Amino acid sequence: MKNHLFLIALFFGLWVRAQQTNTTYKKRILEQAELETLFSYYSQDGQNAAVTGGEGTEELTDATSTIVLRMPLKEDAIVTIDAGISAYSSASTSNIDPFDGRQEGSPFQASSGASQNDILAYFNPSISHHSDSRNFIWNANAYVSNEYDYFSIGFGGGITQLFNERNTEISLGGQVFLDSWKPQYPIELRPGYSNGIFGYEPDFTAFENENRNSYSLNFGFSQILSQRLQFSLSVDAVFQEGLLSTPFQRIYFQDKEDFFQENFQLADDVEQLPNSRVKLPIGGRLNYYVNDWLVLRSFYRYYWDDWGLTGNTAQVEAPIKLNDKFTIYPTYRYYQQSGVRYFYQKEEAVSTMDFYTSDFDLSSYTAKQYGLGLQYKDVLAAGKIWFFGLKSINLRYAYYTRNNGLDASIITLSSTFILDNN
């Protein structure tokens, strides 16, 4: 690891030195290379697991490590490399195969199957370029990620124009994701499994299309209204097509006989959802500078899609500056949504329906989130760690709760360093 850091620092040092040989000086968009590290730990629990038909443990933990490297490319451009690994352990997805032989299968008890743990890795490079006037910016990016049952590749870009002495900003962008499933069906629905269970005949057919494509366009507008007040608006249009159902989420019908193995009810089918979806989120921000130590930041978003789901999100954050280096960030977030028209609790759907899900993420619910953050910031990066100066540290905690019993906590630690050229 030390060898890798030494080579990175040496490369950047030579790069910066080469740039300094230019006889004409133009202020850089990014003066020095920056390295940001991020670690988060997330945990949740609940009793409405979609893997087991909307009833069962939702216990899950996830640890994510991310590195973001921002490098100046001459005076006008920035190259960013964003890469990360997320490792999770899930009691609910372990019950894709609940019959591990160690204990009786139960939707409220995790098995030790292979699907209990998984790792997601992603790589997201991007570049942004500013005009000489700094009033026009274009950007482009690519994305690739992989986990045991899902692969995603994407690309996109956008443009930004600043007007009115940079008090007004308009942006337009787009993104494409071309994804593919490696379906992991519930164990009892796999070929040959149900032959030894007398009378058990699930109403199930494997999906033929295993691809999922997503296309999005986004529009942004930002306006400085006064020395204290700033407003911004964002509009996104998203279209998805392909396999939008999750292959391992069970369904139990009210017009089918119940079958059990051990203490585990065998599935009648898996989630079936339409093969297309249109999403339209519209959001706005209003930030108000109260004084030198307090800023009020507010956010509202309305969401609509053609599956019948609508949502309202409201958030307020009040950064309080304690001194030149320390700031605390209390936050509150409220969310309410209506469910999709295809949502049914366990044994409410019937087998003659075309579409059905028991995923409580798609049900009607309200949620609240309470958070608190602490930031240390040193614009001069006086603190040194080897070749890097410490620019900032952020520590945040949030508690999330739904009215259907799901509770979650997340703690995040991020640090930003700059390359020390001295």
C-alpha cells in the first residue's frame, strides 16, 4: 500500500512540476490534486422482507469504502476517479435458500446460504472541462459495477452555462445504464426441487428477458436571488425497460393452497411487475444565509411514476459554524409515499392477476430521518499526512424510521486531502 501511495504522489509531483513550466499563467479550476476517502456503515431491521413475501426479517448490514481522486488536467479540466467496494450481510436474502441444514427454515431467521453475503464493486471515471471564461462547462462519465447477481454499465454527460455574472446557472445532462441480471430464484422454484413435495405446483415461469435498461435526462436551474438567498430547481425524466421485477422476491396467493417445508412457506410465484416504467422527480432547494455562523438549507421533492407511486420529500439542514474550523450539521428529513397499484400484502393477490409485488418499499408509508454531522475544515491544509495535506474531515450519523416497522442507522466518515507540492 505504501508503495502505491509513493508512486501516486511521485506521479502527481512530476505532473504539477511539468505544468509549472508554462510561461503563461491561467488560474486552474483545481490547483492541486485532491484525494477523498469515504467509509460508511449501515444497519437496518424490520419484519417485512420482500424475499419472503412481505413477512420476515429485514436485518441487514452494509460496509462501504470509497476513494475519489480529483486531478487537474492543465488549467481548464478535472479528471475524477471514483471507485468503491460495498460488502453486505443480509438475513432476508439469505432466505433465497432457507434450508441450510443447520436449523429449521424460517422467514424470521437467517440461513447461512451463499446469498447471505455479497460484495458490490464499482468504478466511475469522469472528466469536466471549463471554457476560458469559466462560464461554460461540459462533462462526461462512465460507470461499471458488479455483484453476484447483477452487472451494470453506464455512460453519460452534460453541459452547464452560467449567466448574469455567474448569478444564474442552467444545466442539462443525460445518463444511460445497460444492466443485466443473473437471476437467483427462490430455491423451491428451481427445476426439479418441487418434485418431491406432493401437491405443490407453483405458478411460476422463469423470466426470458434478463436485461434492464435505464435512460435519464436532467435539467437544473440555479439563481442567486440576493446576497443571502439562493434558489435551485431540478427536473429529471427517467425511462426504464426490461426486467424490472426482482427475481428472488416471493409471492403468496390467496387462492392457492399453502405448502410448508419445515417452518418455511413455499412460494407460489415471484414478483411480477411491468417491463417499463416512467419516473418524474421534481425538486427545489432554498438556502438562506442568516449570519456568519448559521445557514438554513431547505429541500423539497415531488416524485411521480406511471406505476401509481407518488412521493413527497422535505428536508431542512442548519449548519452552525462553531469557529473557523468546526461546523455542526443538524438535519431532519420527512418522506411520504403512496404505494404502487401492484402492491399486495401476503396472500392478498390472486393468481389470475398480471402484476403483483409484496415489496414494502413499494407500499404506502411515511418515514422520518434525524441526523447530526460534525465537520473539521482547514482551507490551508496545514495538517500533513505524508505527501498530503488534510483539508477536511466529516463525521455524520443518521437514524431512519418508517411507520411500517423498518428502522435503520448509518454512520459516515469522510476525509479530503490535497497533494503537498512543497
